[in-house]
Amino acid sequence: MSKHAGPTEAGSGGKLGHRSMDHRTYNSEIKHAAKKKRRQQDKVRVEAQCEQTNNKKENTGAK
């Protein structure tokens, strides 16, 4: 019979969890950065759409 030396490596995790990941930051920091980046990208898209809509209105003479 063999004795277990300790927990298996798979799923043992650690303070930050998911030790197989390349980064060593907390999930909340990653989520915050991703949310900020999405908001910035969305702002650019919305401004472009508004500009296109305004240009169409000017070209068609709609008010």
C-alpha cells in the first residue's frame, strides 16, 4: 500500500487560484480592465453611428 504524500497537483490552486494561467493578477482586476476597454470601444462605435446617421439626414434633407 502506498500513502498519499499530499493533494494532487490538479486543481490544488493557490492564493490566486488557477495556477496554470500565465497571469498572476486577481480576476477583479482583469474584469475591471476588460470592462473599461469595452466601454471605450463602444463609445467610438456609437459616435461613428451617430455621425453616419447625421450625415444621412443632411444628405436626404430630413429634419
